[in-house]
Amino acid sequence: MHRRILIVAEEPFVRDVVRLSLVGLGAEVRCTSDCEGMRASCRRATFDLIIVLQAAMFLCGGNPVREVRPVGLRHPAIYVLSWQQAEQTVLSLLEAGVDQYMTFPVNLQRLRRKVADELDRRL
């Protein structure tokens, strides 16, 4: 089974750091810079995991989770990595359907383990 991960981040450096931390997990990793790119990528391919590196996408009145995940399903898993640490922000993200929330600075080994565990669960 072919596994796919999509990384969504405006900042190319951060996007590349996360992408490189996932090398060797046996998954195809694609990247995009914004919400529109995420929507377009999800129309063209099925992803097991989407990693979003900007909580702001979820805080502007929209719900990207509903746009990329069929109603009633928990697939793809969605992780958000952000500087935001306010309790209300985290609760809003979880209520919107985000599966994991991690704050920067992120321990890349911990992220890699979580991603590997998520991909193993999806087999």
C-alpha cells in the first residue's frame, strides 16, 4: 500500500526541515504552501496524513478539515504544528477535527515517531 503525507507551510525552510525529518518512513511526502494548495492536492490524491505548519488556517472562520476529509471519516489524519499555545486555540483546533497539535519548537524525533505510528495504524 502506498502511503502519502502532505505538508502545508508558507515558510519553505520550515517545510523542508519537517519534510527531511520524515525521510525513510516509506511514504511519499508532498508539500504545498497554502490552504488552496492543500485543497488542490487532496482533490488529485489521497493522503494518509496532512501536517499543517500554521494554525492560522483554522482560525479565520473556515474549517480546512471539512474540506479535505469526507464527513464522518477520520481520514486523513491532520496534525497541526504552531507557535500558538493558548488553550482556546488548541481546543478550537481539536473541535475542528485536528488529530494532533504540537507547538514549536518541535522535537523532530518525536514528530517522526508520531508520524510513523500514525502510518502504521493506517495500514
